[in-house]
Amino acid sequence: MSGARSTLDRPLALLVAGTFFMEILDGTVLATAAPDIAASLHVRAPDIGIAITAYLVTLAVLIPLSGWLADRWGSRTVFVAAIVLFSVSSGLCALSRGLPELTALRVLQGAGGALMVPVGRLIVLRGTAKPDVIRAIAFLTWPGLVAPIAAPLAGGLLTTYLSWHWIFLINLPLGAVALVAAIRRVPQIRAADPPPMDWPGFLQTSGALGALVVAMSALGAERVDVPLVVGSAVSALVLGVTSYRHLVRAPHPLLDLGLLRWRTFRAGQAGGGLYRATVFAVPFVLPLMFQEAFGWNAVRAGVMVTAVFAGNLAIKPATTAILHRLSFRTVIVASVSVVSLTMLLCGGLTPGTPTVAVVGLLVISGAARSVGFTAYGTIMFADVDERHLASANTLSSTVQQLAGGLGVAVGVLGLQIGGAIGWFGSSPTTPYRITFGLLAALTLTALPEAFRLGGRAGHQLRG
């Protein structure tokens, strides 16, 4: 566990990247299919957001368990079991007959994902030398860039030509392939003397996150249940404060908040979390706007959103070179600014906007998010030594998944607010204009943390 290799184990990294792709794909693929799923389950299309949020937040809540379980039972054992749980629960989602049932099964699927990817990423990082971390992170980051963009097209095609059930059924053969590869490739690593599990911290933290999700979901419902919103928000605040006090005092905390003393790591969590939240909301809101406001079918909406994927691919070969030539601070500030601007411009799109203009805007958006994801994903490990690597991986994975889940919830809330503000106009695009404006403003709040980075922050990652 302590000897770092000088080169990246590409087959292992490819396996981990593949499972990451499955996890992220299932976190966003429902967006394009939301109108069809909603019609089948007799609910509103935005209501499907709770199934997406429940999945992503479950990932965040249970990720801290992954490192402890891997140290106790072995990395290969946990990784293989997680693939089985993820695949089987995905198949069960296809049998859902109502939104509560689908949401519950998505929680189970999220539990599998929470134990699958962080363990694999930790194994890859433990075997990678500092000068190769940029390449390793770039290799492991591509699923997070590709999956949210491939998801609308995949969701549109499967929904239109088969049915929404195939969104989940397709994971069964993919999971089988990953299972065979994991048994053959993943090493069995366990700690000689793992620390005790912080169950009080786990219960308080998961309770706070669960209450926060309930509050945001209830606030975005068609009819707002005020007592439920207030009660859940107060519970989230109280549990959040008590869990923080516990985590900073416990000898073996669930999440090591002491890691935030490193400015580079803090920037990756605070600014990177805000950035990830707003960026993750876009693949949920954009397909809905194309279908519900513009009147496009699922396939056309999915094809259009793949323009963001084209931007990701176009800039990806140059991302590493950009990070070697420019400071991390410069790259992050530029990425945040451009992404915020593209969100604002997305809110200005109309059914009459020329296709070339829409495609160009989404390509630029994809390129900016690609560079931003890689920069944030790399800078957070700049000052983390091997002794703290497991704790840093757990905390960063938790923050990233939580940000993704809350980002979708913010998108749903924005649509609810936009629909309720009549004095902005009665156009079908009004809720989406307001939502994209809200997302653009929230994205800019990541800039202060980025500006605090020194010009030489992360210089050791350049070899």
C-alpha cells in the first residue's frame, strides 16, 4: 500500500473509469426520459428529479463507508459486491410501478455505486506517483464528463425506440462484464489494523443530508408542504451542526475535516463542490427545456445535448498541457467564468434560435466544464500525502456526489420558482430562463475560493 509505482496501471484505471461511467450515467440518464417515465408513473416530469437526487445523495451518504469496508474486508471483495448490488438493483428499477418504489430502488442502486467507484479510485491513486497524478485524474475524470452528456442521447434513443425500462436493463450485461474484469484485475488490499467505524458521525451526517434532501424536494413540489419544509430544514441544520462538532472532535472521524487546512484541498471541495453542483444541474434542465418548452422529441433533445460532449472531446487532449502551462488558479477562474456565461446564454435560447448557434454554445460549455472538472479534480490532491490519501479520497468523493445530487434538486427548485413568478411572462421558456440565471449566479460563487489559490498552488503536480 505504501510503494507508489511510477506509471499508471491503465487496465485497472480503465475498469474503474468504466464503473464510474455506469454510476454517473445512471445519475443523469433519467433526465431525457423524465417525461415518459412521469407519464408512465402518473406524475409531473420535474417530480422525477427526486429519483435522481435520491440516487446521488445516497452515493454521498454511503461513500464514507467504502474506505472502512475496503480496509476491513478487502478492496476486491467490496468492489465485486458493489458491482453485483448496483447491477441487480438497476434491473429491479425497471420493474417499478410508482415513483416511491422507483425512488426506493434508486437508493439501493446508489448504495452499490457508493461502494463501487471510491474503492477503485483509491486503489488507482495509491499506486500512482505524484508526477503521474494529473494523468491518472484525467483518465478517471472522463466518465464524469462523457456520461452526463451521453445520457441524454442514450435516454432519448432507448425511450423512443424501446421503453424507459431499458435505461436500467442495459446495466445488467455491462455489470456482468465489469464483474468478470474486477475478479481478475482488482488486487485484494486490506489494512492490517483498520480504525473503528465512526457510527455516531455516520448517523448524524446521513441524517443531516437526508433531511436536507427532503426539504429541497418538498420545496420543489407542485404543492409546497410548509410544515414539512420547515421541519426538515431545521432538522438538517441541527444535525449538521452536531455532526460538524462531532467530526472535529472524534479521534477517528467519519470524515476528516482537518484536511481542509490545506488550501488546495479546500479549494477542490468548497469551490469545486459549488462548480460541480451547478454543472450537474444542466444535463437535467436542458433536455427538459428542449422537450417541454421547445416541443422537441426525446431523440432530438438528446442529439442536441451531445454537442456538449463534442466540446469535452475537443478540449480533452489539450487539458493536461493547459494545466502544465498555466497556473491552476488561472485555469479554474477561467473555467468558472465561461461556464457561468454559457449557462446565462442557455437561458436565452428559444425554439427559433439557429441550430448552429445552439450547437456552438453547447460545445463551448462542454470544453469549459471539461477543463474545470480536471483542474478541480487534480488540485485537491496537490498537498495530500500518502498517509492522508484514503481520508482525502473519502471526503472528496462524498462532497462531489453530494454536490451532484443537490445540483439536480436546485434545478428542480429553480423550475418551481420560475413557474410561480408570473410577472416575468407566461412563455413556456420562462421557468428555464430563471433556472439558468440562478445556476449562472451560483456558479460564480466558486470564484472567491479560486482567487485565494496562490500562483504556485499545485506546482508539484507538474513533475
